[in-house]
Amino acid sequence: MSLLEVRNLKTYFPVHSSILRRHIDDIKAVDDVSFSIEAGTTVGLVGESGSGKSTIGKTLLKLIPATSGQVLFDGVDILPMKESAFRPLRRQMQLIFQDPFGSLNPRHSIGQIVGEALEIHFPQLNRSQRQDRVAELLRLVGLQAEMASRFPHEFSGGQRQRIGIARALAVEPRFIVCDEPVSALDVSVQAQIVNLLQDLQEQLGLTYLFIAHDLAVVEHISNHVLVMYRGHIVESASAAQIYSDPQHDYTRKLLAAVPKFA
């Protein structure tokens, strides 16, 4: 069963003249895109920088307004929803950022960063219960509970991304957009984070849209792969088919350009 279904999604950014501010054109970042994601699976979305893949992810989470189309989450179109109606669903749809350092407030401790969402979405928890939940989340992503008192600059890039994952998990989401979550990390650390995401999916029944700029990174995590080029999905197939028999020239170029992920 599809947890998320995207129908004819368009996200355009208007271009205005510099003098009269007249609308003269549109940048078609996402142009008539359709796909679905089955519950408990991972769809990889790949393409070069500027192809529109991150725009798709942010549009699905209503962080960027769509121009037209439908995004059905559990059968309900979320795009027309006002923020007050969408707020309960926002908890179920989370984002893991590309930059594990820039996405963490340097003035806050890890306990504050991970625990902030608990204060907002689980107000019934007292301070001690929040601390226990933060400790549990840190252990879940492979960190020590004692690290909650430290600050982001005290961690490596891979550890900071684990903190970002713990923050996303704090509100018990069902669907997570992973927006190039390993592109800023060393290759050996990339493999660790990909393995962690797979383990968490198995434990928690999570559903992922995994965005990356090369096909090699998504090989081991994706059930299905979408290849995006200039705002369009140019190829959509199972991961096995994409890697064994790519149909589109652009897909073949992506595969040829990147070393195999290990």
C-alpha cells in the first residue's frame, strides 16, 4: 500500500523583470512529476545538482509551496491544507538535512536539540521523561547517552548526522525525506550512515525518500530508484533494474561517472 503518492506535481519559481517586477517567466524546478512510495520501503531520487530533487523533497513536506498537483499522504491530499490542519501530519513527515553541522544550533546542547521537538509535540512529558527519551534516541543512533550535554562542535561529521537523525526520530515519524544525508561525509562514514538508516527502517518501519546526486550512493538502500533531470523523472525502475539495465542515456552517464559505492 502506498504511504505517499505524488500526482502531476509542479513547483515553479517565478522570474520577474528587474525594472517593473513583471512576471516574465518561470523556473520549472519540478515539472509534472508523479511517483509513489510503498510503506516501509525506500525510494531513491537521484540527479545532478539543480535537477530539482531537493525541491521535490521540500515540496512534499510543504516547506516550499507547490504550483499544482497532488501529494497524498495516507490517501489525504496535503497540499491544500492550511498549516493548522497540516500540523498533526507534520509530525509524521520529517527531514534529515544535507549539512549535519549547519542544521544544528551551535548554541544548544545535543540534549536541547533533540529534546526541543519533544517539548513541542509531547507536552505531557516532564523534564525527567524528556531526558530519558533523549538518552534512548541517542543510543538508538549509536551515540552514548552522556553525550547529551555536549555541543555540536565537539562531534565529527558522522556523529553530527547521527544527531540529526535522532532529532528527526524524536517525534516518531512514519516518513522521512533524507536530503543528501551523506554527501558531506567521507566515504567510509557514508556507509555507516546508510547502514544505520537501513537498521532504523527495519526496527521502526520507516519509509524513506532518499535524495542523492549519484546512483552509487543509493544502490544499497533503495527498493526503487527515480532518476531526475531538469525537473523531470526520466527513468523509474527497481534498483536492480536501474543498475543492471539502465534505459535512459542520462542514467547510464550517472552510473559511468561515479565509482561503485562500498
